[in-house]
Amino acid sequence: MTAYSHIEQAQILIEALPYIQKYNGKTVVIKYGGNAMINEELANAVMSDIILLSLVGIRVVLVHGGGPDINEMLDKTGKESRFVDGLRCTDEETMDIVQMVLCGRVNKNLVGNINRKGGNAIGLCGLDGGTIKAKKYDAPNGNDYGLVGEITSIDPALIQNAIENHYIPVVSSVAQGVDAEVSYNINADTAASKLAVALNAEKLILLTDVKGVLRDPKDDSSLISVIHPEDVPVLMEEGVISGGMIPKIDCCVQAIRGGVRRTHILDGRVPHSILIELFSHKGIGTMIR
């Protein structure tokens, strides 16, 4: 390794210093999913990023889904995965599998991965301490999605307690029913957004499988780096924000309106995208502020 490369490494650390100082003691909520979750190399990069953030004094909360794992388990049991308008139709048998996979295998695998790498994680789900409560989703189109829930309240006390005791909370997106004695399957983006508001987070980061919001979906160079909430209706009308990006942007806007300072949609296919966004001058992805 040349002397220059050592100097270059030092410059990278110096560039990160003001950002480390800025975010020290602040809460960052990260929603984890997509390719970053199923690709081993990317998954290891995310876990390393989270541990580094924690070690420099940033209070990290990781919220996860686990669609591929749920699909795999449903296939093994011979049960069909059925989606309508992007939502998983969740009958009682499917909900049992969702809860088992999300609160069990996926959650504990993430906790184990972080802890093996030197972090200090603890696994939680929305049921624990009544952290996330929900009612049955009343779809505007009249469709019945089964045990799909709409969040009614967030009690962040258990997560805050974990943070104060120097744990990294890893939270699965299953909620306690308030209108029936059931558990509900809830959208992980929405859960992350509402938790960020309840925790008075500095940032909400959604890891996705796209570069961010593109003015031209076929041109990666058309990335829109910054969007303000008032820009969103126009961008939707123009078709720039469309399809699966609409609910993600909505989650970001709701978080901003709830007091979260900045929200980010990042490409989880880029190794260490979280560190690049938080600790470099340039940053990546689309920021809503």
C-alpha cells in the first residue's frame, strides 16, 4: 500500500468527522429489505454499517420485512402467495407463517448476524410491549386483504429503553390488533416511518432496489437528489413518482410532517450505501426534506 493511499484513507475519515459529530446521540431509523436483505455480500455490508454507526454514538433502529422468506415458507407448506394491489392477502394460516418467519427466523438471524460482527442487537416485534398497534385495513376499493393492518398507535418506550441500554433494536413489522384478538401484518416502510416520528428521529432511511427517484426510469443519470414535500403532487401528476415508489414517498413525506428532519430513499444494491449517505459530502439516493 502506497503512502498516498494512507493519506487518502485519512482524508476519508476526516471528511466523515463533522457528520459523526453532527449525528452523535441522534436516532436514525433504517428500513431494511429488498436485495440488500437476500444478497449475502450486501447483507454483511448493511450489518457492518449499522455496527459502525452504533459505535460512533448514533442510535440506530433497524426495521425489517421479509417477503422472500415468507414466500419460501408458504411454498414449503403448499400455500399460495396471493397479492392484490401490492398487498399480501393474509388469512389466518398465512398470518401464522408471517408471524413465525418475521418475528422468529428473519428477526433472530439479523440479531445474530449483528452480534457475531461485534454489535449489540436485540430482537423485537410490534407485539412486544404493545409497541405497534393496528386495526384491520379498510381498503378504499372495498377489497378484503385479511389480516393486513393499518397502524393506529406507536408506543416507543420499549425501543427507547433498549437504545438507552446500548442495544440496537431490530424490529419486525407485526402489530397487535386493537379491534380483535389477532396479530396484523403491516407494511414495513409504514412501520419505519411511524416509528421514526415516535422516536423523534433525525433521519429515516428506506433501502430499496432502485437508485432513487428517477425523472426518466430508463436513465440512472436522471436521479432527483432532493425533493421537497410540496414537489410531490406535481411529480406524481407527471408520472415521475409512480407505482411502488408512491407509498415509499408517502412514508417519507408523512415522516417529515411528523418532525423527522430528513428522509432518504437509498439504493440497497450499493454496498455501504448507508455510510456513503451519512458520512460523505456528496451522498447518494433521493432525499426528501
